[in-house]
Amino acid sequence: MKKQIIIGISLLVLLSTINIKKDLAIKKFNIKEINIKNNYLIKDKEIKDSLILIYNTNLIFLNNSQIENILKQNTFIESFKIKKKYPNILNIEIFEKEPFVILFNKKKKFYLSKKIELIEYKKIKRFESLPYVFGSKEEFEIFYNNLKVINFPFDIVKKYTFFDSKRWDLETLDGIIVKLPNKNYNESLKNFLKIKNKNSFKKYLVFDYRIPDQLILK
């Protein structure tokens, strides 16, 4: 009987030791360090804080979709690359969206990327001089895509304003206001780009194309 007890205890100790070693081996691959690189607009701490639940997750069994679901919530992030460095380090390379304009719509403020993606607004010095858009994202996307067709020089614009009458005004960095019709405005803009630098037009600050086939200068 004593012999059986001793054998039983020995087996229990052996199995416990195996399980402990197994647990230790698995824990060896638990994430202890997350490195963020290639981010300029988003602080390391902001990203790491959002990934707090990932720490101590086993690197071997980590599903990238877990990270993707978290990072996608940050509207500044365009895409990212994940690289596991065993035994316990996770490296993430961030690719950020570049704000193109500042959108004001229904008393709310956002950045828009060149893909017309909404980006959470936060005060960033390098973007303080971006053009303003007063209107909806949907209306501006249509307008922006139409302007791209004529290779419009967006770098000359200070402000875009959309009116209830379904038309746009542009204000340039030189203080010129271009009042556009609600239809066929690309033709008006082509005309403006053609004449704006001619000496005979340099004294005018308002180019009004709202009446079909007419240009009123002020």
C-alpha cells in the first residue's frame, strides 16, 4: 500500500513539474515590449496606451486582427505593418494619413485627407495654415474630384465655401474670391486660371461667374 502511495505522489510531483515547466515555456513568449516607429503625428504613448490589453498576450498565438481592430480606431492611421520579434517583442510600423484641409461642418471640425477621409481634429502647428472647407464632406468630395479632372492647383486656395444654393466660392491666398455657378463650374475655373495673372485682371479681387456666360469683376 505504501509503495502505491509513494508511486502516486511521485507521479503527481512529476506531472506538476511538467505543467510548471510548460507554463514557464509559454509565458516566455508573452509580450513584454511594444515598439512603434514611423509615426510623426501620433505620439508613441497614445498608440501604446491603446494597445494596453495586448501586453502579456502570447506572441505565438497573437492574432493580427486584434491589433488591427484597435489601431483602426485612430483616424490618423492609414495602415501599419506588424512584425513579431521572439521571444517577447512586438514591432509596429505606422503609416499616417496626411491632412489636406480643415473641414467645418455643423459646428464640428475635422481634418480631411486627400482621399477625403475624415480625421479627428487636434491642434497641430504644422497644419494650422491648411485651407478651410465650409460645407459637408460629401459635397466637398464631389467638388474636389471635379477639380482634379482639370488639374486645379489646390495650393493656391485659402478657403472653400459651399452655399445652400448648391454652389461654391473659392478664396485664394492672394485674397481673390471666385464665385462659381452651381453647374459647369469647371469651365469657369479654367477661365479664371487662364486670366488671373494677366496684367489687365490683377487689380480685381472678385471674379463672379454665377451668371451663365458672364464674368463680373470687382
